[in-house]
Amino acid sequence: MLDVGLIETQTDLERLCIEPADASPIPILCVVGVLPLEPEFEESRAEHAQSMKELEGVLSAQSLRSPQAMPTSTGNDSADDTNELEEHVSAGSEGQPSAPFRVAWVNALSAAGQGVRALFDLSDDLPAVVAINPRKSASAAYRGPFASAEILEWAEDCYHGRGMRRFDFELRIAQKQAAHDEL
């Protein structure tokens, strides 16, 4: 299974998104899921697991090099998602490599997650996804169902510049200092 990296610090953001984009001869898009996780609650763990499955589906599908490389359904409850991804990859890729993405996630409830939300003006609706092109200082927020096929299609559009907007700030997720000292 492909790994969706966790962003907990600025160093993680640089390692997972910024440095690969800077080092690559071709543009790389970083797709970051902003997912809530409260480990002490079973419902939160279950919702997080489902969201991670969708992000892993994006990472898996984008890494395919031909329609024949898509794994077949195993008959589990994610068969519908797998079939949607198969159809998307078969219809859209025509044997061509997908756009190169890095996929990561950040806990929406953490300081890093709040930093990502603030930087990209993401709503408090959970979960959320943002595409970042560090090389071009551009980003786009995803607005749609949290499903692999739809996120993949949106990310491929973002890779080609559709829906991306330039930003004029440094990609820093460090917690911002309070505007005033508390007494």
C-alpha cells in the first residue's frame, strides 16, 4: 500500500511537499487532506480511516501507468470506489502516466491543521483538501464529495492550472503568535 504522509510540523511540510517539488525536474502537486482525528473516540477513528482510504485511493490511482495496472475489486465495501477509479483511469489516462502528486494529511484539530486551514482559508467543514504547487506559489481548495475518483479528477485539473490561485505568503504552518499577551 502506498503511504500518505503525516504533516505535524513545518519540517514535515517541507519534507513531504516543498522539497520534492523543488528537487523535481517536472512540476509536482502536493495534495493535502485536512482530516479530523480524535484517537480517543471510536467514531472519529472510523471516519478518519475512511478519509485516509480515499486519500490512499488518490495516491494509488495517480501512480498507475496504464489502465491495465489498476487492481481489480476484491469484493469488499470499497468496490464501488475502485470501479469509479478504474473508469476514471481507463477513460482519462489512455495509457499515459498520471500527473505527479504527493499526497499527505494533517490533523485538522492540531496546530499544524489549523495553520493549513488559516493559510488557505479553508472552511471548518471537515474533511477538507487543498492542492499546493510550491514551485508556482499556487493553491486550490477542493469543494466536492470526499471520494477518491472526484478528488483525483480535481487534482489533475489543478495540476494543469485549472482553479489554482497564486498566493503571496510563505508556506509556513507554524502556529501564529497571539495578537496580545494574556494577563
